[in-house]
Amino acid sequence: MSFDSFTDYIRFAYDNSPAVREKFAGAGLKPADVQSVEDLPRLPVTRKTELSKRQQEAPPFGGFLAVPMASVQRVFASPGPIYDPQGDGEDYWRWGEALTAAGFESGDIVQNTFSYHLTPAGFMFDSALRSIGCTVVPAGVGNTELQAQIMRDLRVTGYVGVPSFLYTLVKKAEEQGFVSELLLRRAWITAERLPEELRALLREKYGISVFQGYGTADTGCVAYECLETKGLHLPRGVVVEIVDPHSGEPVPDGETGEIVITLMVQTYPLLRLASGDLSAFVLEPCPCGRPGKRLAGVLGRAAAGVKVRGLFLYPHQVSELASEFPAVRALRAVVTQRDFRDELTLEVELAREVADPPPELTAAIALRARDLLRLKAQVLFVPPETVGEALVVDKR
């Protein structure tokens, strides 16, 4: 369902979503009080912590679902956990507009390396690619050697995934001696920072044009690059504000603030979802001719979580991990980067000094970290008083 006007959307969300009605009531407002995008700041922002809490109190979607459950195609689980519904529609998450802007077209054979397990990214791009006529190779994550071979054997022309894995695949093809046989010429990446030096390397050495976008598991596509790569355009169906992280009030155009998203869809009408990411609006017209403001990219984090290999890592997850091992006095997660790939090290202080920590404890912490954090990590035992108060340290 598309909405003819912003007021139609507000009325629908209010009438069909209990959580939206609670938001209005808490602010002392009625739908008639929010007639335009400029009125949105009268409502409070919705933070991920609140969304998770609401879902625990009113499972599974915290009262935001605005359609019958029978209309939900799939349900995904993001770290938290936070549950995300996929509603009806050929390209529900709206990434087709972004992929088309980057030059993907009917006839492309595209290797989709996002996970199809629990998190929505794999299905997001699978449906978007098929909606514009591409043939999809549902590769998922891992299996580097096999994926490089698939890329050659199936004459893949496009890639969707994180930039570090794209580089890993190309390097693997180079090691195996067939990188010159690859037909890969276009890549779409998101969920991980794209270093400009990596973009230049992929273009100049391997002939791969790389474009990036921004979105969340809750909202799908929020912004995307066109062929000009001069900022990220805002798609249809999404309202984006840049606000002060503390007050929730919009900052002047061009200043840095937190990205806040209002999702104008029938299934899951989220109002003023705070992303935790910082950005700013680019006001100069884009040479491509598309109108409207653009995002300058992700300029940092306003919230406590950091993104590692496309997944968020939060301090409370690290604290929970440490609490499961009585022998551990303190634990922190340290994020670094090597050869354009994120690396995670768990620095562990033991409750009592041990000359040689038992290997089985190392293995147990690493295994539990993979289950709880959904990330592979190296475990490093450190001397007493090494781990400070910060539970997550980003050194990238």
C-alpha cells in the first residue's frame, strides 16, 4: 500500500498500530497535530533499546505491526534480539531503486553474499535484485575458495555484500591464478565502512566499480549512492531527519547529528527510529539530477554499539559473555582492522592470576562468543588491571 500524502500515512499508522497511538498519547498529540514532516519532532524518538523492551512486553513486534500476522511473509531476528517483519510486496525493503541507481540491470548475474539466516540482509537484496531482472546466486557468507570459484564458473557480473569479503574473494581468485577470468565489474556494499582506498584499489587494479548504501534491519533502504558517488540519496517511502542525539531536535542543515528514520510503509510504520549513526545532509545538487537532500555517509556512532563485519556489537553483550564464566574478572572487546577486514579480540582478565590459562577456557570463551555475539573472535588473556571501564573499544 502506498500513501497519497504524509497525513494519510500518519492516520493509517495511528489507527492500526497500538505503539504509534501510545507514542501520540505520551506526547499529548492527535494525528491532526502531525500534518507534515516538519511536525515529526513533536513526537519522541524511538531508540533500539525501547523497541527491544516493547517487543519483550508485547511480543513479537511491540505493538508496531499494523497489519494482520497473516500478511507477514517472514520474521527475522537481529541482535538484541529485535524481531523484524517482512510484509507483502516484490521489493518490500526498497533496495531495487538503489541498485538501479548504481547501474545494476536485467541480465546481470549477481552473487549475494549476505546471510540468509535469521537476519534479513540476504532476502532484502535477493528480492531487490530479482525485481530488476537480475539472476541471483544466493551464496551467503563464508566458503571463500568455493565462492571465488563460483564467481568464475557462473560468470558473475555483480556482487552484493560487505567490502572486506569482496576484497577477500578477489584476492583468493588472484592466489588461485584466475582473477583475470572474472567478469565482475560492479559491486554494491553496505553494513560495513567502505575505505576510499579500498574502493580505489578495486576500481584501478581489478576494474570493479563499487557503490555503497545505508540501511538498517528494521527499515531496509535508507540512502544510496548513484553513479556520481557524491553522497547518498534518500529513497521513496522513508523520511530522514538529522537530529541532536540528546534532545531529538533537528540540527541545522549541514551540521552533524544522529540519523532518525520514519518508515512510511503499511506493515511496520516505525516513527522516528533513532539509528545510533551520525551523518549530515549534503545540500548541493547532485550532478545526476536527482532532487532532494543527500546523506554525507556514516560519520560515526552516537550510540554505544559498534558495527563489526556488518553486525552490531553492544557493551551489554560483552558484559553478559563475561558473566557466564566465573573464572573471568573482566572482559572487553577490542575491534581493529587488518587488510580492510575487521578483527575482534576479546581481552580477558582472570579472577586470579594463572601462569598458563587452560586451553579449554580459551576455546569455551571463543565458542560462546560466536554464539552470543555471532562473531568470530580471538581470545587474549591480559594482566590484571589491563581492562578498563569501556567494554567495547573501537581502534579502527
